[in-house]
Amino acid sequence: MNVSRPGVLPQGADSLARYRSLLEPALREAVGALHPWGARMAAFTLGWSDVDGSPRQGGVGKGVRPALVMLSAEAVGGSAESALPGAVAVELVHAFSLAHDDIIDRDELRRHRAALWKAYGVGPALLTGDALLALAVGQLAGRPEAMPYLSAALMELVQGQTADMAFENRPWRGPGEVTVDEYAEMAAGKTGGLLGAAAAAGVALGGAPELAGRMWDMGRDLGVAFQIADDILGIWGDPRLTGKPVHSDLRREKKTLPVLAALAGGGPAARELSDLLVSGVDGEESVRHAAHLVEAAGGRAGAEDLAQRYVTAALGVLDECLPDAADLRALCGSLVHRAS
Ligand SMILES: CC(C)=CCC/C(C)=C/CC/C(C)=C/COP(=O)(O)OP(=O)(O)O
């Protein structure tokens, strides 16, 4: 079921809309503390205004992380409102990380619009990312039950992003090639850290801090699945739904899971793909051929399978910790079967 705009999650969409409507005023209030120029750039990147500052309807992200915070809080008997500082904090950290990531990757398009750096320049985009991060920390400064998870997530994010960048200097084959296990560790940090923090902060703010450690682990597994789904969408997704150009990871020869899984398959398509990557993907025809080879070598199926295994592990933890949390379970289960 798709509601309200293209690209929302197939399941849990109604609840995401409910949580987004709680989130947006709180985010606006937080951003209101910034210097007017910073507030304008933050409003652009969060989706309430165009580049010139004129207002536009609604936010732009799916709001998965804040929904995870609020659903986790509700699952332990707390209210979504009680968990709002955590929800705001994770969405601000997410927005910070996207702003910086787009600079690092030189990605010009994000969420159907210009990336923040493309709209305002690299310096201002860096600074806006910093401002969002500072606001996030401020949200949880007085909440010792949740703050450790945010601070752990920040370290995970940076470590995972660094590992991902370091992969670029590794060979495609032979000694030093990137393994699927290394990829999973990178994704557990880069993407899982914040999902882990969302789930852990949610139960902590909802009144069950004793569950936070297990929810952190659950969120990290979920993050690996989420990142694999992101990699899959980067090759086979519909740009009208993802809001990003297709094949950009392949064009940049990034070591995404579908490519690693294809290479690990070892058949004729895997060998041809390996040769192509070693000689360099050059030009649009070559990029399309690489995408074809990844699929032919089983990279898509392998990636889908691994994502499903990580989601199943995450759901197993949820079933043990919070067996009655149907909405939370639906959200987590839907994160791998998404169109954007
Ligand atoms: C330190 C640093 C720069 C870290 C970068 C970490 C990073 C960008 C990880 C990617 C995470 C990811 C899959 C984002 C898309 O989320 P989404 O599909 O929920 O996006 P949405 O909010 O647009 O829906």
C-alpha cells in the first residue's frame, strides 16, 4: 500500500504518517534555534522550503528512524510523545550524515532535489550538517537514559563511513579484496548504528532501559538489511521513487553488497564482471553491462537473501523481547521490501 506520496514504505505507512506529523513541529522548533541562514539551509534539507527559502509542503525523508524510536517507546508502554526528543535527535543526525555523505560522494541529487552542497555550496552544507548534529546532541543532553546510544551511534557512523571509504582503495580480487563479512561490519556501523540507537533510545525513553542493549543489537542487524536494500535500489531501483540517479554506485565502482555477492559466486558472469571492474567501468554502456553481469552472476539474489537473513535475525530479537509489538515488527519487516 502506498499512501500520500511515492516512495513511502509498503507496510506501516499509516503509522509513519502519524509519527511524521508528531515529528515535524518538533524538528521545526529545534531548527528555529539556528542562525537564520543555517535555519534556511536546514529547512531546505529537511524538506520544508525550496532553495530560495519559500515554503513547500511536508518533509522529504521517509522518517523510518524517528518512527522506530516512537514505536519502540510505545511497545514498552511509553508514549510516542515521551520519545520525541529521541526521534528528533535521530532524524537530525540522519540529515547531518546525508549532507556530509553527499559531499564526500559528490552526489548532486538527494530526495528528488539538489543535494544540500549543490544548492548552497560545500562550506555551507558542511556547516549545516554540523549544526544539525549539534542540535541532535542538545535534544538528548538531559536524557542520560538515551544519550549513550546516540553517542555510540555517532562513533559507529563515522567508523562505518571510514571503512566504506577505505574499501575504495582495496582491490577487486586477490589478497585484500573486500569480503561480505567486512561489508556487513561496515554497514552495521554506517547504517546500523543509527537504527540501533533509534530502537535503544526508544525503549529507554519509553521506560524500559533494561531492553536497550538488545534493541541496539536488533537495530544494527536491521541496519545491515537496510543498507543492502539501499544498495539494491541503487542498481535496480526506479529513480522516480528513489529520487537519486540509478547506477551511481556502479559508476563510482563502489563495493556494494550486490557486486560483492556477484563476485563471490564465481561463475562465468562473475569472472566477466571481475575483469570489467579491474579494467574499469567506463561509459554508460559499460555501467549497464556491469549491472547486467551483477544480476546474471546472482548478485541481486544473493543480496536479497542476505538482507532477508539480517531482518529475520532482527525480528527474532524483537519476538523475544517484545512479542506483542505488532506495529514495530511490521515496520522492521518492511524495511527490506521498499521502493525508496
Ligand atoms: C559520518 C557520515 C557522513 C556517515 C554517512 C552514513 C550514511 C549516509 C549512511 C547511509 C544510510 C542510508 C541507507 C541512508 C538512506 O536512508 P533513508 O532511505 O531512510 O533516507 P530518507 O530519509 O531520504 O528516506
